[in-house]
Amino acid sequence: MEPFSLVEMQQATRNRGMPLEGLRYDITPSGIHYLLVHFDIPTVDESTWRVEVTGEVQRELSLSLKDLRKRPARTLPVTLECAGNGRSRMPHRVESQPWLLEAIGTAEWTGTPLAGVLEDAGVKPDAAELVFTGADRGVQGGIEQDYQRSLTVEDAMRPEVLLAWAMNGRALEPQHGAPLRLLVPGWYGMTSVKWLGRIEAVTEPFAGYQQADAYRIQKSEEDLGERVTRIRVRALMVPPGIPEFPSGHRFVEAGAVPLTGRAWCGTAPVEHVEMGVDDRWEAAELGPELGPFAWRSWSWTWQAEPGNYTLCCRATDADGNQQPLEPFWNVQGMANNYVQTVPVTVR
Amino acid sequence: MEPFSLVEMQQATRNRGMPLEGLRYDITPSGIHYLLVHFDIPTVDESTWRVEVTGEVQRELSLSLKDLRKRPARTLPVTLECAGNGRSRMPHRVESQPWLLEAIGTAEWTGTPLAGVLEDAGVKPDAAELVFTGADRGVQGGIEQDYQRSLTVEDAMRPEVLLAWAMNGRALEPQHGAPLRLLVPGWYGMTSVKWLGRIEAVTEPFAGYQQADAYRIQKSEEDLGERVTRIRVRALMVPPGIPEFPSGHRFVEAGAVPLTGRAWCGTAPVEHVEMGVDDRWEAAELGPELGPFAWRSWSWTWQAEPGNYTLCCRATDADGNQQPLEPFWNVQGMANNYVQTVPVTVR
């Protein structure tokens, strides 16, 4: 693997992945949920903060957190994953947040369905998309910008899309978007705009930087590429045994080794998970479902004999999509769901 | 700077620093407090968990969390910093957790003074040290080990040393040592053993790996070195303006730019802080004290004119110790408190 630059390390020391032993929890403790702050965590005064609903609507709205809390609330367990998860496991990667595999987490998010707010505003028939603006501001691609992303009206109206003010039963902390964030279950995390201040209905597809330039699956610099949208199928395991510091190499006692992990997919339910030991694959057992937008546990017992092995796990969704055994290369290093490999020594 | 290895990046994506804009908060939101997990976050069953007090004591104790919560409780704001903070800013650094500057945070920790527990146990006069054992286990330097550190009886009996069960008013999350951790204000973080299961009074200085081999300030591989103990004086600033992604370069508007940050020291109070603009230093103003073991805010206003600049800040403690302008090199990359530099473009 190519070494990492200072720019990559500066991103890695301020953002964070979930230590993979965290896969043992159904609901990720808030403090180890993955976190990507695109620009800076902004200063937001919650006492004066409002979210504006503007543009192609019958009635413009300006809602305080108190207004939103009076609306119907839903709590959903949702697995979020960064679109760049797996980026560093590609050859010739772009300089960005250098995720290996840990940009994941599952929280219980509480908020009010966006659809109800949009119905109250009365989105006009000629509106094509909703543009969501966060309070974090910076420069990217030579353009000074607030962080902005859009959804089609159809996607925005789905019942699971929330304006969320709580995570794991507590008010959002600043780094997760306090006081309010968009939460779009099933989609990669860049869609769930934090520090949400404005929702604007527009008649043309949004062409802002984070939509038209970033978060695209490009085969070459010249390729316009496809939009990154829903989360591709993936399984990860809890690395078994104990780690060596700092290498992270794992040591396991011989005998029956229970292996567990989680699998998730934003496009179709996870249908099966396989565990591979040195390329011999066997079916793992799926655990109970937590919900349609959350990861699912799986387990498999390995009869381990002394020696060195490489463990892998691989998920397949109900549409037949299976994780690749090789990196899925693209310019921006997006959506790379190739299988995890864990080298272990059995003693 | 030398590029970073995969081993370093594996540590960086599972551990995390505090994004430096987090310096704006007196008390760090729990979810952005720095975190170093030496081995793995262990599985601890809180319902059966106990801390054992053993060895050279009159009465061995076995205390549940319920027992501890019946004891006198103290809440203290404490700034913790990893001993390896600044490691990556050294030339020829060792392969370890590759901190730049962000391995800091200040939380309100609640627990019961260790001294009272030790008094109840009756530490015998021939005891020299207390050895603290956590539940995280791994291999380092070829030795399989539980994470263990010691303190002299005198240091352990200080009134600010806590057995802590809460952080920022809530039960500890697993990654911060649930259900109980040691908390040693003023000392680098390796001292505050997490997932604490045993306290043993011993007659000889503890020679375990994390005491005798790791966490030492060695001038060469052959040098036995000095122990890392208390936190050296340091100031950090909130990087002003807005960032460029992914470089992190800052853009600032010309005019009066309020600069703020925090300064702290584990050996003596912070006496003054200076801000440097291209090597011209001026005194910053210190804010109110949060407490004897917590960082102190400071501020200074920069009259910024268009151009490119390097901003620095530097703290001095009441003993006259001042942060160095060059890295303080040592084999393990410990306690490197050399000044932060922030390149900015004023527009």
C-alpha cells in the first residue's frame, strides 16, 4: 500500500472510525460512532437557530427546534457509513479522508419525518429537488461554499427520512449536527446534512460542488461519473483474539473460535454472509433484524488449528449483489466495498 | 515530514483526536474528547464487575460499582492529554499512534477519591507503589499483557486522584473505561487506567512493560530514559477562518480577527500565553480558571492584512517552563510540546 501524506493524516486525526470491536454492540455507543466533519464543526446558537423551508413552496416556513419537537416523532435504528469507507484500500487513491474500513456506526436517531414538514410547506408541482444547506463552511475545488446536498422530491418524501434532533436518546452533540440534521436511512452519510439551516425546493437538479463534482463514481478524471447514493452491501467482522500493538496483528487461541460481525446494505436486504478462511468460504448464520435500515448480526464458529490464516467475510444482498474480492477502483475512492481481510496467528 | 505507514493509519482510524475547533468549549463534548485505546475496548459485564484491592494491605477489598457510588463523590474538570501528542511532528518518529496535535480534551469526571478506598484497605507501610490493572489485553514488545501502570503510594493518595464512573454527567461509555477508570489529574493519559479491575499494593517499583519499557523519554535505544509523568505546558489555538478541504489550509478575512485557544500544564499553573505572527510574539489575555487541573482559555485580537502568515502560540508555566520552538526528539516520541503552527491566507 502507498504511504499516507500529512494531509491525509491531518484528516485522520480529526475524523474517526469505529474501532471494529465496536461491531459487538447492536447500537454503537455515540462516542465511537464514525464521524466525518467535512469542513469545521460550526458554532451554532441553539437559542436563535431555525430551519428555513423556502423556494418552490406554497408557504415558506421558519421552524425552531421547539416547533419541530411538537411534530410527530419517530425513532429508528440506522446504520450510517461514509461514502469514502474503504478508500485507502484502493491503489492510486485520491488525497482525502483516508478511511480503511471503520467509517460506520448504528445509532437510534429521533426526529420528525421530513415529509410532514414538506407537506405543510406545500412543495409546488414544478419542484424537482430539495437542497439542504448545513452551517459548515469551507473551500473545496477552489470554491468557497456552505456544505450542501440535494435529494429528489420523491426521495425526500420517503417516510424514513427524518429531521433528527437526538441520537441514542440524547440531544445531538455538536459534531453530529446539533441542533438538527437531516437523516437519510439507506444512503451514504454525505446525504445526511448536519447543522441543517435551510431546505430549498428548486426546479432544476442541484449542481453545487458536493453534488455535481464530489461524491461521484468516476472511471477517469474526464468521466462525469455516477452519483453516489445508497450504501452498497458490506459485512465486517470483529477481529478475533487479542491485538499486537501497534501492528494490530491478531493472536487467537486454538479451538472453537466464535466469529461475529454485522452486515448491511442500503439497496436491498442482506441475504447471506459467508466467512472465508484462506479462501475456503462457509455460510454464517444471520441474527435477528434490528430494523430495515440497520445492520444485522451474523456468527460462525471456526475450529482453529495452530498456524497463520487470513480471515475474510462477504455479504450478498437480496438482489444478488455480492462484495467484490478486489477493490472497486474509481477516481474519488467512493463506495469501495471490497471484502475485509484479517490476518491472524493461531497459537 | 516523512510519510505515514499503514500501521500508523490503522491506529489513526480507530483512535481519534479532538478537532481543534473543539477548543472553543470549556468542557469538551464527550464524543470529540481524544481517545486512545491501547489494545481493544474489552467486553466488561457491569453486573458482575468488581474492583479488587489486594497485595500489601491490611484488608483486601472487592468493591462493586454500587459500593463505590455509596462513597463520597467529587466532580472535577480535568484536561487529559496523550503522552504521544505531537509525536508525528518529530523527525524519525517511531511507529505508534501518529498524533499531530489533537490528543486532548477536558471533561468533568465524577468518582470517589482513591485515597479513601486505600485508607479503608490500609496500605501497609512497606508498600512502595500501587499497580493498576485494566481489562484490555494484548501483545506488545513480544509480551502478552493486561494493560498495567503504577503510581507511588504518595502520588496515589493525592486528593484529586479518582476512581471515576461518570464523564460529563453520564455513565462512562465503553471506550472511556466503563464501568470504572482511574483518573489522575495533571498526568498524561496513560496513567488513567481504564476498565480498572485490580489495584495491588506492592513493595518494589513496578517493572511491567507499560512502566519500564513504554512511556519513557529515551535519548537513544540504549538509554533507559526517564518516566513520562506529568503533562508539559502547552497552548493550542482554534484555527481561525475557514478550512480548505482536504488540505486544511485556513482562509481568513482581513480586519480584526479574534484568536482564541486553551493552555494547560500538569506541573505548575499556566502563567502566560503569547501569540506569534511570523515570529513576532505578543502577549495574549488569559481567561478565567476552570479549575487547577483544567485548561485555561486565552484570547488575542489580530489586525490582519492580506497576505500569507504563520500563526503560533506558546505557553509558559509558573516555573518558567516554556514550550520549545523546535521538536523535543526522543525515541518513543513522548511529551513533544513544541509550538503549534497554523498557516493562513488573509484575503
